[in-house]
Amino acid sequence: MAGDLILVVDDEGGIVQLARAYLERDGFAVESACDGEEALRKANALKPALIVLDLMLPKVDGWEVCRRIRARSQVPIIMLTARSDDVDKIVGLALGADDYLTKPFNPHELVARVRAVLRRVQRPADSGEPIRIGDLAIDPRSREVTVRGERVEMRTKEFDVLLVLAQHKGLVVTREQLLSQAWGYDFYGETRTVDVHVAHVRDKIRSSSVVIETVWGIGYKLVEVSNPT
């Protein structure tokens, strides 16, 4: 992880300087881009380990940059948004971002989230045995999900969310626990990202005999049903 290249994309010089200072202090190498076109060029040429991507960019906005990168790469992306609206976050996550931070942000939190995302994507394959619940199978070693033998495509964090829920089958898992176990960092007060990823997982396993129930105000629970719809 030390020495990994982080691409910071933002048209505000002060934000770039702040992120660079704290990331380099933590041992990362940092490159920057000030607009969407430059971000796409550098992402392709430099192959960074992770991209910190502002949404409001000149030339090509952050949503489109994320969409184009996701069409060809699974490089982790942390989005930055100047608005507190859930809309920005939901759209960014739907396009494939791994996490988000709202400006102004604590630079220590940025570093913590960068390290957490990199730990998750770079960690060795889990040595655990496959989990089978009804017609759903989850293999931690190959990180594959199947329903009645048919493979279900899952993004990295979607798989992590499903695995945590499956490991606690029938038990309520709080949003904070999902953040800690699937994202790898402590709760910072933002749980909307959990809800968005759970919604994606629900949609992908809807043909199985397993459902993810919402426990209002607390979290989620994975259960097997006898007559799936």
C-alpha cells in the first residue's frame, strides 16, 4: 500500500494541495488533474491504485468521468461532492464509485478512507468455505456469487456487503457494522452508501430464494424464503 499512486481530480487548487500533503505524509504517491479530460487521460496512462474524483469538474463532469472509467476499469474511486444532497451520492454510487466524501472534509478522514478502500481491494482471497443459503452460493475465495449455478456479477463492495450479511444469516446487521466490516472503517455519520449498495445487491439476487429484509431504523437481515417471487 505504501507508495501506491493516488490520482486526485479537482479544479480547486487548495483541495488538491491539502489532499496531496496528507496523502504524501502517509506514504502515498500523488498525481493530480484539474478537469475531466485530464483525469481520463491520466487515469488511462498512469493506472493509479485509486482515484479521488470531484463531481463538479470543467470539460467533463465527475459523473461522466466515473462512467467512462468504469466501462474499462475497476480502479477504486472515492467521489467528492460539495453538496450534502443524497442525489449526488446516489448517482455516483450507482455509476460505480466505491465511496464518497462531502466537502469540506477532514483530510485525516480522506486518508483513512483511501487506506480502507485499498485494504479491501488489495487483500488476499478469503480462505473461508463457500456459503450456501437456499439456491444462493457465495464463494469468498473466488469472490463469486451464483444463483442455481448461474453466476451473478457483483461489484467488489456489493460482494462484500452480501458476504457480511450471509455470514450473519438471520441476524440483524446494523449499517454501522456493514460500514466497519465491508468498507473497513469506523462509522463517520454517513450510512446512505450502505443503503444504495444493499439496494443493488437486492436487485441482483431477486431471483434467488434469499431476501434482504430491512429492519427499520437499525439495518438489514438476510433470510431464506420458501417461495421466492
